[in-house]
Amino acid sequence: MGIYQRVRKLFGDPGLFFAVLGLTLFGVVMIYSAGQVERQGALEANLWRTQLVWLGLSLMVFAVVLRIPVRWLEWVAPVAYFGGLATLLVTLTIGTGAGTAAGTKSWLAVGPIRVQPAQFVNVATILMLAKVMGGWREAPPTIWALWQPVVIAAVPMLLVLAQPDLGTAMVFGGVLLATLYWGGAPLGAIFLLLSPVVALFLAFMGWIYSVYMILLIVFLYLYRVRMSEAVAVLVANLASGTIAVGLWNSLEQYQRNRILAFMNPETDPLGAGYHSIQSQIAIGSGGVTGKGFLEGTQKRLSFLPEQWTDFIYAVIGEELGFVGAAGVLAAYFYILWRLASIAERLGDPFAGIVVFGIFGAWFTHILVNVGMTVGVMPITGIPLPFLSYGGSFLLATFIGLGVAQRVAIEGGRV
């Protein structure tokens, strides 16, 4: 047995494993840098040590998950999913906030440790979606046939929204879209499922919303969906437009401020727009090669908010410049490409959907986090995989990695 085969037997896809491990160790280094600030005695200075402890725990859990047969994962999916929903309900009852999320109920205290259950429920939801869609023998003939995966993803998403945690809730949406696509749902049907969300955002722009509704009617006619489905889609889109104002008013004030600041950060540069402005200043000031490791002034003077979690990418951009920021994106591209390659080679529908669901979750985190740091997406408080400080998220991502690698081992070639 060659070295490559031995490594594959131990870790699954060697390229994926070492890329993730390398990026995580790089994240520990950048968390250390993010904690080096001017004020003395800052607790953030030791966060890198805590992240190393979580990395050690994550690797141990990864090793355990790596030895769980895929069939066992399929069998345990309902137990994990409904257990996760119960945990989310408990979190809504006795949960607490953390950091910028103070006032939310996203965390549970387990002795001296606080965990974020939604991160683990995300993995359970992927398994449950794969179990349901893995049993499909053909592409769903109608939109109504997609009701099961929609409900499976919507229930935890709504529970997380109630915390409220918009960023994490968005990840469930990304997982649903990814698994539906890999499960064989037609792209037209996926668009129609997503259309009420589009209508929700366009409802604040009257004439654009009107044009959108006309185009939607044309699409329904050309796509030739059943009359009952066409009516349901139109009603859902009209309902989204009608309740848009009510949903806006139901948001917490800080969430509304973040959305308004995304549209124009300069309207409140010292309040809701502060995060976006400071992040863009940090990244822009890094230039091509950056100011140098530990030399970021925006970071050192604590102008960057949450610089070791949500805005760790801004620290990288300031200190390592375009080269460092682009290198991180290249690493993410490689990791996602390896996941897609594993899913593509699998003949087992359940296993393939699981891997691509993990792809969807990580891609959503990367897209939203990087997007908000450069100012092209609203700030939602969502961590960057393998780089941001956070034990729960790191552990959940390594559980997902363990599942993907187990699938790679049983799937043969990688």
C-alpha cells in the first residue's frame, strides 16, 4: 500500500484534509494577531490559545466521526434532526447572547463552556435532507413534491430566526438550495421556490416589484407548471410583497440599522455603518502586500469591530494585503472543489447529497462573511469557516469534514 493510499485510509481525501487543517492553523495565527491591540490586559490576546484547544477537540471528534459508517449516519439522521430541533427550542427558552449578539438567544451554557446549538443542527439538517432526497428514484415531477425538504430546512431556519440570528438562518437556506440541486430538483422549480424571497426584497421598490411579477407570470406560462402550482407561487409572491413592511417592523432595531447601513454606511458612520466602513478601510489600506503581520493599525487600535470573529478577513486584508486575501479565497476554492469532486464521484445518492449539503453550508458562510467585510452584503454576524474564532463553529465544521471524509473513504476513488 502506497503512502497516498495509507493517508487516504486515515483521512479520506488527503488534499481536503490538509487544506482544511492548514487553513485552520493559519486562522489560529491570525486570531493571535487580531488579539494584539494597544490596550493592556485585553482578554482577546489569549483567544488563540482557546482556539487551539478547540482545534484539538475538533480533531478528536473528527477522528471519531471518520469511523462511523455512512449507513449509520443515514440511520441516525432523524434522531439527530429532531433532537436538534428540541435543542433549538430549549435555546429559545433559556439561551443567552454573546458579543455583538447580546440580546439574542443563540447560546447555551454547559458549565463554563458556551455552545451555539444551531451550528450542530445545521449538520443534522443536512443528514435529514439527504435521507429524504436520497430515496428519490427520479427528479420531482412537481413543485409540490418538494414539500418535505422545504419543511425540513424551514423549521430550524425559523427557530434560528426567532433567536434572532439572521446570519445562521441564511445558512439553512443555502443548504436547502444546494441539496435540492444535487438531489435532482429542476432549476426552474428551485427558482420558483426561491421567488417569494426575491419578492420580499423587491417589494420596497414598487415599479421593480411590478415588473418582477409580470416576468414571473411569463416564466410560469413558459415553464408550464400545473395551474394549482402557478396559483400557489403567485399567491406566495403577492403575500411576500404584502407582508414585507410588517416583517421589516418585526426585525430588531440593530438588524434594521445594519440593512440600512449596508445601503449607505455614511448615513450613520459612528453607529450602524461603523462596522462596514472600518472593515473596508482596513482592507483597502492593506494594498497589495499588506502592512505586515501584527502591523495592522486599524486592528491594533481596535477600530475594527469583532476582529477575531466576524471580521477576521479584514485583519488578513490589512496585514497581508491583496496577496493574503486572495490566497485565502484560493484555499477556499480548492476546499470547495474537493468537496464537489467527492460528491461527483459517488454513486450513493444519500452520500452525494450529504457532501454537497456541506458544500452549500460552507459556501454560504464564505460568501456572506467575505461579502459583508468588503461591503457588498449586509452585516449579519456570520463567522468565516476555519478562520474565525469560535469553538462551536469550528467543532461543527470538523464534524462536517469528518462526514465528508467518511463518505470519501467508502466511495473509493478521491
